[in-house]
Amino acid sequence: MASPPKVRKIAVLGSRAVGKSSLTVQFVENHFAETYYPTIENTFTKTVRHPTTHQEYALEIYDTAGQDEYSILNSKHALGIHGYVIVYSIASRASFEMCSVVRDKILNYTGMEWVPMVLVANKLDLQMQRQVSTEEGERLAKEWRCSFVECSAKMNQGVAKAFETMLSEIEKQSKGDAEPPKKGCMIQ
């Protein structure tokens, strides 16, 4: 008899209009919504099977309203969340810069120095308007000690990879395999 799916809660955060809802809807419902309505807040669920362990997971994905430097990160986006998907648009330098503010708010709310997260560069379909290079995204993810995925919600490119990577990061951390590197010096 198969064990019941493990519940994993994921918050999708980032600036306004970076495609958080589009990413989430594309992953959960397999379609792209052409019209844009600013998100108030929504929760989606999807059951997935981990590609290597074959364990089933019930993902609860919290699609948040866009953050700006003045909006307060809601405490429910910090408490009980297993992992964070931080999204920016490759066509918006400001949305990329906002990612650091969002990450700092997460760390402040959780009281942690490190939490499982994936930095996601969305809107690959807008290459001609690109303002943030792949290398810049990779560099920031390396600095944060997290994974990095580029995707296009519109083209359904890399969307599943973003959420599968998030699940893998959560599971590594829950098994203790993802201890963040220690900072500073060590006295022996």
C-alpha cells in the first residue's frame, strides 16, 4: 500500500508583473492565461511524484500578490513554508534587484540565515527585451547558495523544472543534505 503524499508548502514571491501567477497556473493547470489580472492571492495544489525517489508529494503553492520594497511580506508566507520560489522577469532589471529585498524579508521573518529557495528568471520568450543576463542570475543564485532556473510560463519552457527543483531543494534540506556552508571562521 502506497504511503499518503507528503505535503510541501511553497511560496511564489517576486515583484509585480513578473509572471508568478502565470508560472503557477502553467505548472498546476497546464495553460497560459493571456489576460493579466493583478493577483490578490491564491493557493494551488498539485500532486507530483519525485523523479528520483518516486515519493508522492502534495504541493500547496501560495501565489502571492507582487512585492515591492514597501509592501510587507505577509507572515503566512514565512510560517510553515517549506521553500520559496523567487521570480523575476529577464526583461526587468528592477524586478531582478527586488529579489534581494524579498529574500532579505524572508530571512528576517523566518529568523534563518538560509532557507530552501529557487531563483527563477521568467519570460524567456522576451529575449529581445532582456535586461538581466543568465550569468547575473546564476551569480546571484550562487551567492545565495540556491538553485537557478530560467523559464517561460508562456511557452511552458522550464516551468516544471522550477517546481521540481524547488521540491528537490526542500527534500535535501529535510534530510539534512543541504546544510548551507558555514560563514566566518572556525576555531578548533
